[in-house]
Amino acid sequence: MKAHIALITIFVIFCSTALSFAQSEPDQDTMVPFEPGNEAVPIAGGTDTAGSAVDTLLASVNKDDALITVTTSLSKGLITIGDPIVYRIEVRSAENINIEFPDFGDEVGGLIITDYKQEGPLKDKKQTVWRREYTLDVFLTGTYSIPPAKIAYKLDQGDAKQLLTAPLFVTVESIITDDNAALKEIKPPIIPSYAMNRKMTALITGAALGLVGILIGLAIWIRRKKAYVPPPVPPHIIALEALKKLKNQGLIEAGKVKEYYFHVSLILRRYIENRFGLMAPERTTEEFLIDLQKTTVLNVDQKKALAQFLTHCDMVKFARYEPAQEEINAIYDTAVSFVEQTKPLEAEPEEEYYEEEED
């Protein structure tokens, strides 16, 4: 209550001072004559035009007589930073031919693989069809080359062969164009044709000063109140919630075992990166396991369990290994157990807290 009275008193004093100043000034309007050159001059050629580019579908088709045809394609050939693109591989073969797709790991040609889909084998007349789709992301400009895909195949009674596709290219541009980056010429100032009445100016000034005093007092009062500071969500909480959400999606029941393995592996890799600072998502399993042996943040048993987990996931994702139901259940339990064992020791219970701000 005392603070409110003080603020009102300050406002009254400012207004009284401003009114006295206004009454002591002569009531006279001061005019500013218009002179040539004071008018605002428009800048010539100020119309902005934005260029556009047509997305190019890049593809290659490779054949081995009548036995096998491999088609690789990109959904776009020209993108901006942050735009995803889809890399597709389609294999059409005669019957009784076994097909093996390449293992790209977590990236291909410098572009990160963020999603993966597969179809096949499907029957199309007298041919068998397999399809793979990789969703790719990139965050640096430049021209990227999708390297040739090595497709291995063989007849039931024949020798193993390989078919190498042609490389594909995609250009990544910045979202900042040269037209937007260039600085435009500063327009000249617009000078008013007459000056404001001094008495009105004094009144406005006094009111503004009073308002400033009220705002300062209000800011001080607000700062004295407790400010809520939400605690950051720990990496292990994020990982455990993601695993639980993945389990409830019903991918196993729908027969999407490889997609399930892809996501459970990615969740654990991201947890390792956020928890220990190890760049797991950007490396292949082989590269990551080599770096893992050099670190001391995990003990020997944890390193061994993690290596077995990642190797098993890669066998399902890329080596056409079909796990039993017991293995599927065990891979989920292994991921949860690893997170629980490696989460930080809680020095105090995780709860919301308040912090008193200083005056």
C-alpha cells in the first residue's frame, strides 16, 4: 500500500512540474518552412524480384542382361538447408535370384539418414521387386554426391555377382539469397512542416515521465516476486519416455520389426550423445565401437553390452536377420537396462523449484 501511494505521489509531482513549465512558455506556434530538398525521394529500381528454381529428379538405371535391373533416384536435385530428400533404390529381377542391399550405416554421401523404409520381395508379373527408401537431411551448403550403391545378387545355383549403380548428385543452397543479404540505401529523413506546440510538448513529457516512474516501480515489485525456473529434462528421462512411446506404437504387432529396430537403436544412440557427449548418431557402428574403447565413461561390462546391442540391431536392419520374439523383447529390455545403469546418481529429488531473484 505504501509503495502505491509513493508511485502516485511521484506521478502528481511530475505532472505539476510539466504544467508549470508549459504555463511559463509563450503560446506560440513555431513553423518550419518547406524547402526544396526536404521531401522524401524514392529510390530508383526498388522493386524486388525473387528467382525460382525447378527441382530436378536425378536417377540412374543399371541392368545386367535380363537378370536384374537397379534404379536409384532422388526426390529432389536442388534443396535449401534443412529440406529433407528421399533416396530410393528399386531392384527388379528374374525369379529365384537372391538380392542383398548395401549397408550405409547412419549416413550416405555426407547426408544423415533420418528414416528408413523397405518393401519386398513383391511379385510383378514374372519379376520380383525390392524397394528401399532413405530419408536424408543435410545442414551445410554445397554439392553432395550419393556414392554408387553396390547390389549383390546370385541365382540359386549360380555364382555371386555385383551391380554398381551410378552416383547421384544434389545441390544444397542457403536460404539467404544475395538480394536479401545486400544492404539497401538509407532513405532521407522526413522533416515535419511545423513544430509541435510547446505547451502540448511539456504536458506529454510530464505524462511520459510519470508513466516511466510507474513502470519502474512495477518492475521492482515484479522482480521481488519469486521467479519460476523449470529444471532441464535429464537425458535418461527423455530416452526412457521415447522407448516407452515406441513400444506402445505397435510396430512389432504390425510386423514392422526392422523399423522398430531402427528407432530403438537411434533412441539409445541419441541418449549416449546427450549423456556422455559421444557423437554416436553420426558414426557407423564400427566407427563408434572403436571410439568407445578409448573412453572411460563406461565400464567394461557396459561397453560389452552396448557393443552387442548395436551389432544385433545392425544385423536386423541391414543383414536381413529375422529375430525371434524372445530377442525382440530382450532388445527393448537391454536398452532400458542400459539407460537405468548409466543415468547419473540423483543427489536430490527431481522436482520443480523456485528461485528468489535479487533486487
